[in-house]
Amino acid sequence: MTRELVYGRNAVREALRGRRTVLELWAGERAAATLDWLAEGPRVQVRRERELTEAAGSPDHQGVVAWCEPYRYADAWALAAGSTPFVVCLDQVTDPHNLGAVVRSAAAAGASGVVVPAHGSVRVTPAVARSSAGAVEHFPVAVVPNLARYITDVKGPGLWAYAAVADGGATIWETDLAGGVLFVFGSEGKGVRPLVRRACDATVGIPMVGQVESLNVGVAAAVTMFETLRQRRTPE
């Protein structure tokens, strides 16, 4: 059976509570003795620290490593359906820590889901699961063959698509984000690709002062998403 690795206390704990089955569970002596929630999964195999590090491929396992069923990706088109969808797209973001951070913020801000293109972007990996603090186990992440085409297909009167940029465009404070919205955030350095940017209805930016010209994609996405949440909760 194909299986995938998850490591780190929050990531493994949420995997045990999530949609996919945990097939095998390893823990260090201290973790096995103190973490009561490990009993929610299969029988814990107590292993040495070195074995856990080798299995995880990282020293950041926090004494817990698990193998699960493959991650179940969501339907990207279903995420854009409904009366007021709130979709977050990442355009060729390759850093797993950024994807994990965006998923965690998106879940907290009430987004419908995160969408990534099939090529040139990181997908859900052990590092993504840990960076999201296990949020990927409960929050929809979808993969599409062509991001520009996807945006063109789903946008419309009830769903406006915005490319997040640092070079102009209306600010998130000036833009009405209370309805159906789709945001695209690009990779650091390259930003949103021209073809993907043209597929959007408009651009939007974060107002900033000082000498900083841009924000990390995880931070920029979080600021934008929580402004969207604020507008949706604030009466006109």
C-alpha cells in the first residue's frame, strides 16, 4: 500500500484526527510516555531518537513519526462554487514552509481552500504538514493542471479574481472583498506569472510604509486573508 510520512507533534496529532488513516506510528520514549493522544492511533512503536530522525529525514520530528494513507486532494472547482467562495491560489510557490503557513492562515481566516498548479509548485509534503501545524489534515488543498485556465473557468460576476502584486493596483483596504473572491499569490522573486496575472480581473496590494518593498508570501497571504475576513464580518 502506498503511504506517506508525517512528523512533528501537531502534524501527527491532527493526522490521527483527520480524514486519512494512520497506518504506523513511531515515538521516542519520552513522547510515548507523556502524549496521551497517541492512544488514538495504531499501537505505538517506541524507537530511538536516531531512528526517528532517519525516518523523518529531519531532526524536527519532536519525537513522533507516522505513516498515513496518501493525502486526499480536494476538487478545485468545488472550492469555487457556492454563494461567496474564498479561494487562495499559489502560483509556483516551491517552499514547503510557505505552503504550510498559507494553509494554516487560510483555515483560520475561513477560506474555502488553497489551490496550486500541478507543475512548478510544492504539494502537500511532510514539511508542509508540519509547517501547517496539521491544518492540511482538515483543510482542502487542490491541484489544477493549468492555473490561468482554472481562474478563467471559475471567475465571474459572483467570484472576482485578484492577483496580489507589489507594483501598484488598489490596496486591500480600498477593495471590496466581502463577496466571492479568488486571490493569487506568486513566488518570492518572480511574483505572479504574467499569464496568470492576465487571467485575473484586477490586481490588489498591501499598503506599506518604510523601506520594505515586499512581504514573504506567507505573510502577504495572511494579511490579505484576514482583511477579507474583517470585511465579511463588518456590517456595511
